[in-house]
Amino acid sequence: MKKLTAVLLLSAGALLAACGKQEAATPAAAPAAVAMTKIVVGLDDNFPPMGFRDEKNELVGFDIDMAREAAKRMAVEVEFKPIDWSAKEAELSGKRVDALWNGLTITEERKKNIDFTAPYMENHQIVVVAANSPIKTKADMAGKVVGAQEGSSAVDAVKKDEAVFASFKELKTFGDNVTALMDLATGRLEAVVVDEVVGRYYVAKKPTEYAVIDEHFGTEDYGVGVRKGDTELHEKLNKALADMKTDGAAAAIATQWFGKNIIK
């Protein structure tokens, strides 16, 4: 009887062991990847001609058209979400937006928190003054009240030119460039440092009010910013932009907005 019991116990143990090995050899299936169907683009909706509202309150602009064309090629829906531009990195890391596409300058500081696509456009930080201003050079800005958009690369570019920055009476920052330019027109500012595409857009609209001096605060590149680690979106955007440059779609959009191809 003891021998029979021992045999039965050994058999049961072997059966359990076999079952255990079989279960261990079958790993749980990985969850299926969720296909990308939509991207949310964060932007400053008062940044013409890159992104702004027209007379019908609809979002239009160069970067709006570029993003729509890229989304079409990626076979995804695109939603544009106006954000506080000074909090753009928090909006991106907090997953309230998937990309920043609105004349976003690529800087070493921003690269710490943002992954950028390849550059698609070159830009300068120019100085806009009143049409009758005595300011002709950066040296003439000494003792003057100068404006720039808060959280913009204009502020970084000005501060990088330490001698010129130290000579200002004050550097005032604004929520958007439009407000800064309005203060320039009314005499509350004596100069505004602004992205060239924006500054020249306004100067062209009001040539009797504004002028651009010859000197600027450096050359920059624009890129699309995505969340750190979002390799899928980063790769798809890079491919879409590269294809748009190759087949002329990007050039056509640039010509529509600027009268010439300024794509890098």
C-alpha cells in the first residue's frame, strides 16, 4: 500500500511539474499597439503668418497649412489647440498636446525637454522700430525700452548678446508679439525683437508705422517639437516633411505665404 501511495504521489508531482513548465513556457501576449489616428498640435494662435485667426475666426497660416499637409500624408487627423506659449513645454510633457508647430526655434536649451524634427525653415531675430526712429543699429538701443514675446527665442537671443542686453533701459516681455508691436506703435516701446517672418509680415502691412534695422540677433532654425521618447510621431513627421520638401509641396505652401520658397 505504501509503495502504491508513493507511486501515486510521484506521478502527481510529475504531472504538476509538467503543467508548471508548460505554463511558464507560454508568456502572456503583449498588448496590441494602438494605431495613431490623431495628433494635437499646440500653437500660439496670435502669431501671423505662422498661425493666427482670420476675419472668420478660423485658424490659418503657413505652419497650419504645413501641419495639415503632413497629417494628410501620415493618414491622421490633426487638431490645433491654442496654448499659453510660455508654458509650451509643460503642455507637451503633460500630454495635453502631441506636437508644437508654430515657428518653434530649435535651441540647445529646448532640446533638453523637446525632441525636434529636422529643420524646415531658417529664421532671424530682427529688430523692429518705429518708421521715424533714430535707432539704426543695435548700439543705438542703449538706454531704450525694448519688447519681446515672453518665452520666445527672441528673449534668449537678446540675452546671449550680453553687452547689448546690458545697455537696455528695460526688456519688457509680452504674451504675444502683436501686443508688443502695438506698444511700439503707441510709443510705450522703442524697439521690438521678433522672429523675422512675423516682424516683416507686420512691417509689410504697415510700412508707414514700422521699419526693420539692418542688424539682427542671430540666425536660427525652425523645427517641429514632439515629446521626448515619442519616436513614432518623430519619425513619421520627419518622413512627411522630407517628402514635402522633395515633391515641392512645402515650397508651394511657402510661396503662397511668403511669395518665395524659404524652405530649408
